[in-house]
Amino acid sequence: MFQKDWTNSYFFVEVSGKPVCIVCGKSVAAKKKSNLERHYDSCHGNLKQLTGQARQDKISVLRRELQAQQSTLSRYCKQDEDIVRTSYELTELIAKKLKPHSDGEFVKECIVTAVKLLAPDKVELFQKVSLSRRTISDRIKDMGENIEKKLKEKAQAFDFFSLALDESTDITNTAQLAIFIRGTTSDFEIQEDLLSLESNAWNNTW
């Protein structure tokens, strides 16, 4: 267990379960007094001259600085996550509307143009959203694999299931066979999803 007196003795605080030095920001793997003391003696031995209220004031200043750094880092991490999530959401819209993957760049251009007029301070943020043709393709592939994984997990819980088939053609007049699965769990929860879409490029019948 991390001991509170280690902060006063060795300038360490506990962050996310790890002892972190408030002077240099480094963390140690194990919560051992000997590890903290070794780091303090070898890297910050000059702080030993601080005692009493001067030492407490120094600790307070360093703790605030560390908290500010962590808050900034956390904000940037959250921002990066939001940028990626935005890319996926826009990719999903493009896929649902059956738009070419190359339209992603045009969508981004429209968004950035609007932001320049409405929120100029956010332009750099929106410019980081990746909507290139390759990115769109990769995002669609990722989402497809995720849907397939979730469907397999759902199907494993089915006590009973049935399949339904539906034939149609796409815009190139290629025959498509849509395979749907409907299943029920032991709790009588019924779920239905598209299992697969198979095409036949040679003829329009099976």
C-alpha cells in the first residue's frame, strides 16, 4: 500500500495505482519504500535541505504542476479519441448512403470550410479528422469485422435459430443472395440480423 508520508519524505504521490515522482514525473513499478528512497536520493538529493513549511510549500507547488500536466495530457488523449470517433461516424454515413469512398475528402473540405466561418479556433481540430479514400476503406472493413464478431457472439447464445433468404440485384445487375438469421435465447429474447450477402457474378439465378 502507498503510504501518505512518502509524499513528504520522497516527493512521491500515487497516480492510477502507481507511485509517481512529483519532481520529474517518473513512476516506479513497485510500491516499495526502498525504490522510492533510491530514486529520491539519486535524483533529487538536493531537496533534502528543504524542511518544515518550505518543504510543504514546495510539495504543494509540484503537486499542482503535476496535476496540470496530467489534465492537459488527458484532454489531448480525449481529443484524439473524439477525432477517430468522428472519422468512424462520418465513414458510416458515407457507407449507408452508398457514396464512393473518395467522397470523404469532399465531406472533410465542406466541414473545414464551414468551421472556418463558424468556429475559426476549431479549424485545426477538424483538419485532423482523416477521411481519405484509404481511411474510409479501412474504417468500413473495421466496422464490418466488428459487426461480424458481435453477431457471432449473439449467435452462440441462441437456443434455436432459423435462416431466411432473399434474392435481389445490385446497381450492376449482379444477383445478390441475402441470408438472414433469426434466433431466440433461453430468456426468449428474439434477435434478427443480416448474416451474409453473397453475390453471383456469372448469372442471376441459383
